[in-house]
Amino acid sequence: MSGRGSRITDEEINELVSKLQSLLPESRRRNTGRVSASKLLKETCSYIKSLHREVDDLSDRLSGLMVTMDSNSPQAEIIRSLLRS
Amino acid sequence: MESKSSTTGNRDNPNRNLHGSKTMMASHFLRALFRIQQTSTSSSSAGRSRRIRRAAYASMAYSAGTRRAWSRALLRKLRSRARLRFPRRLSRAATPQRRDMDQAQVLRKLVPGGPSMDDCKLLEETADYIRFLTTQVRLMQTVMDSVSS
């Protein structure tokens, strides 16, 4: 356990834990009541890993779509309008 | 006015902070996508994918700015042109990790800048990092949807 930083109270830990819990998507929240810190951390790690994978996957797919785009295509126009707004 | 990062806790509505960042994120990412499209006509799909991925993490980091430890760590990595790697498999052994301490260590490897954070800071930074990550993912999905329709 890191010795750095200030001591925090149980209350602050609970607050942070419930904040984290509220960020996890519904499907991962198996208990509605208090969940053990260990379980929550595990779920959090698993969720972050899945988000990293999604970024990778979406990058691959966007890359594939780029070949079909040219500067005059309607898709490019959509993006341009998104940038303007 | 931005408060200094989080020793006293961020009393601002986190959603309000995120809103301005979303616009920055979108505009940064879309500009990067355009640049990538225009400059990579001959490169491989894998190379383009890497650049897009890098642009995704860059937009997250730039829109969060320097007020967060995770975004500062990401910005440092991006500027040093280091490879952006996040561990997927964290233990080679099959032993399940049961203690809180171990899970916190696992988390430290997933959140940029994690290793230098104490447990309290780690939780706060994790929450913020997750918010920005999910926003970035949704942004990419939106671009996907509008480009492929």
C-alpha cells in the first residue's frame, strides 16, 4: 500500500467508491447494495480494459471506412458540418 | 476558474466540466481524422488505425488538459512519441487476485500516471478517466454511424 499522500477517512473512501460504482454500466452492477471494494475495483479494471478494446476496435473500423471516403464524398461533408457546428 | 486538481475534491458538477471538454474532444478528433485521411492514401490500414487510435487518446488528453494526473501522463507519452500501450493481460499466472491491494495495482497499470498515485488519488483519477474514455468511445461511435450511413 502506498505511503504517499494524506490519510483519508472511511467516509471519503465510501464516497469515491460509490462514485466509481455509479460510473460502471448497469450490466456490471450486480448488487444494488454496497459492494465490496475488491469486487468494485475488479469490475472497474475490467470495464476500463473493455473501453480500451473498444477504442482499438473503433479505430480499426474507422480506418477501414476511410478508404471509401474522398474529399468530395457525402461522408466528408458530414464531418465538415460537424466541425462547423 | 478551474480549481487545482483534486486534493480538496472537485465540487463542480462533473457533467458541466465534461460538456466543454466534449466539444474540444470532438473538434480535435475530427480535425485529426481529416488530416489522417488526407495524408495516408498510400499507407496501410493498420498504420491508419494506429494513427486514429493515437488521435483518440490525444483528443481525450487535450480536452482534459493539464488539470488531471492521467491527462498529464497521457500528454507526456504522446509528446515523447512513445508507444501507447495499455496492458490487456495483467497476470501470466492463472491465480485469481483476491486482495484489494492487488486490484489497486492492476488499476494503476490501466490508468495513465497510475503508478505514482496513492489509493485516494487513484480512485478520483479513475473516475475522471472513465468519464473521458466513455465520451471518446461514444464520439467515435457517432462518427462511425454518420460516416457509414
